[in-house]
Amino acid sequence: MKNLKNLIKKTMDWIFFLSAPLLFFSGFPQTLKLLRTKKSDDISALTYFCTWLGVLLLVWNSIQNGN
């Protein structure tokens, strides 16, 4: 049981490291585009999904670590 908890914690650490690039590479360009054009009609659904997935992973990691 202890080994399983350690495996889950290590997996969550790696998932956390995935969230930062997801947020940066998907969210940052889209945010800049929104600020420049003031239009949200042409935002990519995939990058929007990746941005929110990154946010979800960060929140999940914070809850797991008690932050």
C-alpha cells in the first residue's frame, strides 16, 4: 500500500510538470491574441482545452500537496 502511494505521488509530480508547458504554450499566445484583437471568435478549441487542463492539473496538484 505504501508503494502504491509513493507511485501515485511520483506520477502526480510528473503530471504537475506537464501542466506548466500546457499553460504557457497554449494559453499565452491565445491571451495575447485576445488582448490585441478584443475578439474571442477565432480562439482554438484545442488550445483553450489545453489551458484549462493545465489549470486543472495545477489545482489538483495543490490539493494533493495540501497547498
